Amino acid sequence: MTADKIKELIEGLYGVSLVDDFTINEAGSLKGRIAVATGQDSADLEWDVEISPTYPFKVMGREPIYFQNKNLLNYPHIMQGGNLCMHSAEYENTERQFVNDLEQLKEWVEKYYVKMEKDAHYEHLVVNHHLICGQYYTFCFAETKEDFAEGDYGVVHYAVLPTGWKNDSPVSNYMAQKFVSCAQVKKRELFCKISKSYQKLKSFDGVYCLLNGIPSVHNKFIVEDYDSIKGLFSQSQKNYIHSFVALHKNKYNSFPLFCGYRIPGGGVYWQAMMLFMDDLPIEPVRVGTGKNRLWFTDFKQGLIQWAETVDISYKYFFGRGAMPEELANKKILIMGVGAIGSIVAETLTRCGAKILTLYDIDNKEPGNVCRSAYSFYSGITEKTLDMENLLTQISPHVECTSLKSIVDLVVKTYSAGHENKSALAKLFDEFDVIFDCTTDNQLMRIMDSTGTKAQLVNLSITNHAQDLICAFSPNVAEAVLLIYGLLKRNTETDMYNPTGCWNPTFKASYNDIECKVQVALKHIIRMLSKLEPLSNFYITEDDLNLKINRL
């Protein structure tokens, strides 16, 4: 792209004119000035334009062209530097790309400047995250079970998460656990809607204040200095911050101050600033003289050190995709968390499942890792414990527990002495859905005969993962045996024989297993959510396709 070509393209485009010719600066970028017609009596809207030498290619996630007008900060999609936030459609050549970018600019002018339209969806305040004492700070929070009172303040309890890295600098990560209101004589606890595993982590203390307004500039950028925000705190809130400092100055070197404000829809969003005991931005201020002299707490002048905050409430955490809410709320038991069951457990967790119970009688061995959802790093441990740890690391919204392995002894001892297995139903009736991934045919028959209210889903796979079989209650065993009869697979040939006296097991890579399990789960989730009719099926494979065969 050259200055002459830019001039030629602009001259051929209706509604855009060249104000200052484009020239190349020291960085190799082309810079110039254009005007876009508004169709109004006022003058055309002028923009400074900068085109990167990489144009039309994006580099490091940044657009290769900038349109800037610092007088338009009150308008949507104009960033702090006055740049228009736009995401260019991609075209096959540079000239078409440039014309399209100008067309997008014209569309913005028409929609937001001329017609004064506003976006229906809410955007959080823009916060520039900078290094604070050589590191970044990030606080995650979730909505609380109860709402906050107006003007509320108190202690926020938060836990430390593992340290991360970005831009070659450490990131201190934290998770808010609960807010303890101190605005009234009787303290009130407001717990964040996160799993017990995160609530039980060691807590540290910070301060929170629900502000009486939004700490923004132009309704979209966070305020950057204490003078601009101190008017949003009540005097009681400022005094409480001072009392917290007096109580904890010998305990903490720093603490977060959570500043909350109402957002459309009634929720509260939190921004967190970092305060350091050796350089506090608050001070006592004397008002009046003599007997009328009073002391108040107020903020000093200075720049705010904002941390990054992330709302991880369920609706945001799974906002990009989740299973239907009705299924996510069900109590699910996964029996057998080996090759198939571990993938089922991980997938359900990533799809938003909230209540999972795991059952397995085996330990996780290094040889399990190659075709399961486990990692080697945790060493030899009970499969259920390792899977619990993995699932809670994936989602802060899953409550994950395990049944003791002795359940196998209890169930089979009872079954050996009683023809009628219906009494065992009480053991399983607390669950809504039970995935049987054990490949234990004896257990399959027992589960089939209990008559539990839970929906049974049996998953098994043939050697070399040639086929995956899925059967639903009632009559699981009958359906599974029928499908194996239709497939006519030799189940004894070319099995994997571990060292020692273990039973041979099937051969298959993680990829072989997962691709079929994921296809199966896609339809199982739809069936359990009543988006598809419930039906037994099996998945087979040829050289080109996976085929679902329904019974």
C-alpha cells in the first residue's frame, strides 16, 4: 500500500475525502487525515489514520489500521486514545481490504454518530492493567447468594491461587470467597456461588465498599486517580478502611480494596485496587477547631493501582457454551472413571455440570495416563481422588464427591444373598443420572435389576475402539448383549497384557477413545435434556466416517 494508491482509492469512494496526504513515519507506518461525510449541516467528521507496515495483516492480535478522533470519547466503541475499536473483515487483497475498512468507518459514523444509537448489551469498564510492584494482580469473583445493601461495606475473604505469568512477569491470582458486611451491628455473610473446594481454601482479608455510583469516565473507562473516586465512598466507608488498616497493619503488607457498583440487570461488578501499608492513599483529615474539631478519613491525591478483576459467575464462566441448565443441575454419578469414565467426567464438567459423584475401585497408575483424562504429575493415587482434583481445577462451580470403593463389596454381597435387588435402589435413588463406565458385566446386571429411579446410561467400547456402545435403562444388559451380538467382534484377540497377573485389557489410544465418547456424549446430553428421543445406539467407524446406529 502506497500513499498514491491510498489517495486513488479514497477519491473513488463516496462520502470519504482526503484532508492531509499520507506520509511514512520513522516506524514505517503511513499516516494521514481523512474526513467522512455525515449528511448533516455540521462539518464532516475528521479522522487521523495510521496504517501499519504489516497491513493488511494483524500482528499480535492488533488491527493493522487505526482511525482516531479524540473528540468522540463519549461515543460507543471509541477507546481511551480516541481509536475506533473495529474488527475488520478479511479480504483477499490489500486494496479491497482498505476500501472495506473505510466502509466500516462510514457505517460507524452513520449508526453511532449520526443516528446516536446505543448497543443493547452491557460492556464492563475498560481498565488498563499495569505492573504493580513488578507483578500483575488478578481477582476472580462470583455473584453472591444474597444481595448487598446500598452503601454496604466490610471484609472480603479471598484465597490464593497458583501464580501465573504474562508478558514475562508474574501474575498473583486470587479468588473471592465471601463478603462479610460490617455496615450493621450484626455482621452478615454473603457467600460467593463457588464450590466448597474453593470456599475451604485458606482465606486472607481485604476490604469491600459498594459505591454510590459508577467509577467511570465517559461511562466506559475506569477512573485513574483518587480525587475522581473518593466522592463515591461514604464517610462511613472511608472510616472503615482506616480502621481495617489500623487492625491489620502488622499482619499484611498490602490488601485489595474491592469497589463495587450496580450494573444493568441488578448485579454488582467489582473492581479491585491494591493498597500498600507503607504508602497508603488514605489519611485522617481534621475539620473544624476547638470543641467542634472532628477527624475524618479521606483519600490523598495520586494514581490508583487497579488490579484485574474477572466475574466468574456461572452465567459468564459457561457463557460461551454449556449443557441445558436442567441437566446441569441434576445429580450425576459416574461409575468407573477409567478410559471412558474420566473423559465423561471431564466433558460434563466443562459443559457446566454442578453435582458429580465418582466411583471406582482402582488406583491411577502411570499406564492409565496415555488414554485417560489423568496427568502423570500427581503420581499413583486413587482414581476418584485424582479426578476430583482435576475437575475442581477445571470448574469452580462443580461440587465433586466420591463413593468409597467398598460400595462394590456391599452391592455384590447383598446381591449374592437376595434374589430381589429392589432394596439396592435406595442406594442409587439419590441420583438423577448414573453413567456406568465400569465394563463390569456383573455390576451392569445388578444395576439393571434394582429398578432405581435414576436414569442408567451404560457406555462400553470394543477392542481398538472399533465401536462404542450406549444403552439406557430399562433393560441395559439386554441391549448391550444384543449390540455385541450384532457387531460380532472377537473380544479375546490382540488384547494388551500388562505385567503380572492382571487381566488383559483392550487396546486403543486416547484419540481413538475420545472421538467416539465425545460424539456419544453430544447425543446423550441431548437425549437426557429431551431434545432427542431416548434410544440405545452404537457408533461404528469406517475409513471416512463415524456412524451412529440407533436401535
